[in-house]
Amino acid sequence: MHKQWDIDSLTADIIKRIKERTLADKNGKLPSERKLMDYYNVSRYSLRQALSKLSKLGYIYQIQGRGSYIHEHRYQANLMTQSDLGFTEDLAREGKRIQTVGATQRIVSLSEIDFYPSNQQFSDDQLFIEVERFRTLEDKPYLVEHSYYLPEIVGEISEAAMYGSMFDYLSKEKGLTVGFIDKFIRCELLTESYAKFFQLATDMPSLTVRDDSYLREGELVAFSKIYYDYRNATLFMHKKLLD
Amino acid sequence: MHKQWDIDSLTADIIKRIKERTLADKNGKLPSERKLMDYYNVSRYSLRQALSKLSKLGYIYQIQGRGSYIHEHRYQANLMTQSDLGFTEDLAREGKRIQTVGATQRIVSLSEIDFYPSNQQFSDDQLFIEVERFRTLEDKPYLVEHSYYLPEIVGEISEAAMYGSMFDYLSKEKGLTVGFIDKFIRCELLTESYAKFFQLATDMPSLTVRDDSYLREGELVAFSKIYYDYRNATLFMHKKLLD
DNA sequence: GAGTGGTCTAGACCACTTA
DNA sequence: AAGTGGTCTAGACCACTCC
């Protein structure tokens, strides 16, 4: 039988085989692209799309004229990759349990917001739904999410949604599809209440990810800032040179 | 006449035209991919490679069935993008002047190093060339680079190279080509001497980028940690959903 | 239905490595 | 010379948007 592969399932299958160690030889060398094309019965384009993803995730590296090799990188706790970085980290994190242990919402005016999106002008009477969520990973403090939603787009936000995935909520209940997100990664000092959540002293730092979330149509729907415990949060990237 | 376009020059030309505002209509809508293919006389593949880069850089977004649009994002000082993140920020930064204002090097043993690469085992008698470089951007403190080079690969490092681009030095003087870099972005506390350079108090934070630099052949050649002034450093990323 | 971006195939040629 | 990854072309079909 011939399974049909799309790029995502192809990528997933290769990752699975890399982890099982059933694809590479004992030196960590993978079969050539031509052999993999035949094996999976996909075109060069599709195969290389998948290999490119594997490369960005740090699983392999490729050398022109020589071949593709597994790139071991030691397991690190709470390592986020660029592709992991979801709407507000609502994505499944390899079976780990993320819980919201506290959440508040209120309506605020322009003068009350703590930060702004990158390229938006608001009128003076613009209102926002301010949401603060305190979340744990495996029952340990993991992040604080401080968001502003635009009420004329999202309407009201139910209490139930506050404790679940905002991304799914907007998609399923409101029919809103987020198309892309601009991210600004910085290091900032914690306020007292956030520091307390992480059991840190006030003025200790935090790795922050500012998100500007846009609908597919290009409209800003929310902007937020996520604070991570600086002791735990690491963002991983892989850079290939000569591009 | 027909200029031949490769993907890099194609990408650069579209960026140029976006900035000049000579490509999009008044609503920020770009010509369709088919029109751009004809205009530049390239294949769909090449054009979409270029558009994909523009998308990751935050210049445009694309909507299936509708078209491609310019995505304005406000200019921010010292915004790094993932593709900017070079060997040690040696890349040209839009004409801004980066200078090394202090540099030291010494040979150290395994027990003396402050941090380790992600997936490497060293023998107990492994030696390293430790390099510390203090660098300014437009004469203001910008970053401190703390690196360990593997002497059996790079040999000695000349004093001249310490004040220039290590990347160019390895490439031109040593014939070593860095193929890829793993990056680990974190937030850490500054030591006294680094804090002093940034004119900050000790224990103030810093955005750090840990690099593991590998030769094209997959051998580790150096590992380093770059400390940025947390008040100035912002890393930009663009995430497209439904991938 | 026409036009748009998203995906995928088949094939070609090039640059580089290895033998 | 053979094999590898890197680049590029031409063309097809699909999913979605707009009229």
C-alpha cells in the first residue's frame, strides 16, 4: 500500500524515525535525498521542505556534496523553539500539562494600558479588554500573560475561555482566525505581583515575548506580553549560514 | 535587457520597492504572484521563496484567495531579526557603526570555563581560547561577547582579529567556514564587570544569546554567550499560523 | 467563473565532495 | 566520474475570495 504524505506528516515521520534511530546509519548519516524521495514516494520539493523544517528545529544539518546528518542537541528543560511559540503558548508541549491558575479581566481605556502594539494608532476613546492569566507548567509557575483584546473584534470573553485556550476560543466560538503574529523578545524587570507568582524578588528579570496578533485579513485583534521565569525559559533557534 | 535574478537579489529588490512605495497600490496590496513572475521573469518557486523571506522579515503578509499586502511595522531602534543574528552580530547593521572597545584573550582549562555548549563532551585536559570583547553601537555600550574557541581547530587568534570580525578572520585567514549555529536565548543577571560596561548596577539583567558555532562539516568550533543591554535589545520574529 | 495564494510533481543544471 | 545537496524552471491541481 502507498500512504500519501503531506509535508507535515512527512516531517513528523522523519522526526519519529530519527528519534527511533531507524533512519540514519551508525555515523548519523541519513539516506540521500534521492533515496528518501523514493522511499516516501514524494517529490524533491516536498522532501526538501520537510528537511528544511528538520534543519530549523535543529534535528539535522546538511552538507553540500556530502549528505545529511543528525545533529544531536542535548535535551533541555523548557526549551521553546520558534515554531513552538504559539498564540500564547497554548500549544501542546509534548504532553506537558499547562494550567491556568488565576485569571482576571476588565475593560480599560487607552490611558490605562501598560504597553502598546508596534504599529497601531488608536483613538483616544478606544477601549480594551485587559486579561491577566497566571499559568503553571507541571504545577510550577511558568508564565504570566498580560493581554489586551480589541472588544469591537472579539466581543465579550467568557469566563470559561479565560481558563482554556484563547486561540481555540476565538477560532471556535467567535469564528476568528489568527493569521500571523509579530513577536518582540526582550528582557524586563518584574513587577511585585508577577515576581511573587514566580517566587522571586521584585525587580528580578523576566524573559518577555510581546505578541501582536493579527487576523488573516491583517486586522490587529490582540496584543500581549508574556512573562517567563528567567531561570527556566530558553528560546532555541537554528541558523544556517550562506543563505 | 533582461536582468537575471537570484532569490537574494530578488528579495532585496522587492524590499527596496516596498520601501520606495513603488510596488504596492495605495491600499498596500502587491501585484499578484503571477504578475510578479512575469515582471521579474522568474518562476513561481523563486518568487515564492523571496515572498516567504519577506514574510518572515515582517514586510508582507499573504492571504489565500485575496493577495499579498504590505505589513507596516514601526521602526524600532536596535531591533534584531532572526536572520540578522549573525556569528557575533558582525553583520552590517544598516550602516550603523559597531566597534570593539576592549578585548582580551587567554588560554583556559575545562574547569575554568563559565558555561558549556549544548551537546559536547570534552576530555578533562581540553583547553580553550577564552575571548572577551566589549562592543559599542554608535559609541554607546551595546554588547559583551564571551567566547571559547577550540584551539586545535582555530589555532592562534591574532590581536588584530580581536578588534575585527571573528567570522571574517576564521574564513579568510584560517580557511574555516562556519556552517550553522545553534542559538539559545535567555535572560540572565549581569556580573559586576559587565554591568559596569553597560553603566548598570550589578545583578541587573541582560538579554543573552548563547551560540554554538559549527563548521560546515559539523564540528564545534566555538561556543559563546553574548550579553545585550536589556534596555536596548529586542529580537523580532514573525510567525505565520496554519503551517 | 475568474483570480488569488497554497501545495505538489517532474525534471534540469549547478557546486561541491569523495573516490 | 559518480554521488551529494543547492537552485531553479514549468506546469498542475487545490482552497479560498470576490464578483
